[in-house]
Amino acid sequence: MNIQQFTNPQFWTSLFPNWWSIVINIIDIALVAWLLYFLIKAIVGTKIMILVRGVIIFFLVQFLANFLGLTTISWLINQVITYGVIALVVIFSPEIRIGLERLGRATEFFTTSEVSQEEKMVQAYVKAVAYMSPRKIGALVAIQGARTLQEYISTGIPLDADISGELLINIFIPNTPLHDGAVIVRNDKIAVSCAYLPLTENTGISKEFGTRHRAAIGLSEVSDAFTFVVSEETGGISVTYNGTFRHDLTLEEFEAELRAFLVPEENKTTSWKERLFGRVTK
């Protein structure tokens, strides 16, 4: 190939004989570029990335050896590359297996529905309560609504952590530094733990309910937050919202109350066509 070929119209005609060939070539290049991007993104920061750098150096050395006519070095590098592939498969078999497992699980794009952030939060709360309730691990969690809870957030210990059932359980394990007080959730994050909530002044509340329940009721009287409590004495599950107090709920009833507050009324499912082309409104 030389410069004259690039200036010859017949050369370009041979590459792109028709418009369909042009489209196929563009799709081909785009797919290869996407696969390379996906592969590089997947191996960045892993041991395989070091291997890739070594392979690139091997190819550069081989190219240089061929260019300079170093036959022996070129032959040795060819042998290393030929038999090195087998050795690399054995050495990096755990990384290859993990990569194939990730590829097998990467089906979200083609699924007809996806788990929303609200649904993940519901699952985390239910998981935590399902663990704490039978073990009588006391808990108090307030989920901020439209009104800010900054006044009470400022009394707690900042966490700014992602919500998970395991983290909530760990926070409320007795005799740990963070188990006293309330956990306050804001913007899908655990903002603080050990926060102080206002106690209700309602004298009609039964004496069987302790400080956690009175704090949950007190917060519901001054805000639109959703608060749930796990009793340390009985393991009972209670919720408060907008001044309403419900206690001794089953796990299913608690989940229903939680969904009514967190999950939108219409659980919309998104098909892969809608993700690719957008939702069509009529």
C-alpha cells in the first residue's frame, strides 16, 4: 500500500462497492469499538490489565525484531506467545471465570422490568426488620418526607451511607457506639445515626410503649416523616406517619405500609425498546 493508492478512485470503490457495504462496515467498526471499550473498562484496575500491558510490549518487541531482521528474537517471542496463551489461561482462570460470570449476569438491558431505587430501599428495610424483630433488637428509623428533618439530623452522628439491611442491623446491635437514638434517612441515604427525636406529649399513649415509640409518635406530629420502630422488649413492629400510630404489625403489614409511603402508586416497567428509544407518549 502506498500514497498513490489513496488517490486512486478505484481503490475506494473496491472498499465500498455499494451503500449497504458502507453501513455494514460502520456497524462493524462501531461494534468492535464498543467491545474494546467494554473490555478495557472491565479489566482496568485488575491483574489482567498488567498482563495486557505485557502482551502489548511483547507485540511491540516482535514488530521491532521483524523490522530489524532479528530472526532469533522474533522466533523466541513467537514461541512465548504461542505457548504462553495456555499458561495464561491456567494462571488467570479465577479472573476469567469471574469475567464470564459477569457477562452471563449482564442481562439488565434486555429485561422487561428493573428494580427501582424505592424497591431496593423497601427490600433493605424489610430485611433489617425481619432480622431484628424475632431477636428483639430495638430499632428506630425515620425516613424524611417533603419536610426537612435537618433540626434532628444535626443532633446525630453523620454517616451519609448507602442503605442496606446489613448496615441497619449492624447499627442497632446492642452495646455498639451507634445503636442509641434514631437513624434518619434523607435522599435515599442514611444521613445520621444516634439522632434525638422529639417525644410526644400525648398522655393517652399506653405506658407499654417506651421512649422509641414516643419519639416516633412525636416526630409524626411535627413532620411528614415515616418512622418505624422495633421494640426491644417484645420485638413488635410499629410505624408512625402523619400522627397515625400503628403497632404490633406483621412483617407483611409493615412491608405494605412501607410500600405505600415509598413506592409510587404505578410501578411502571420499562422494556428494552423503551430504554433504547425512549418511552412513547400518546
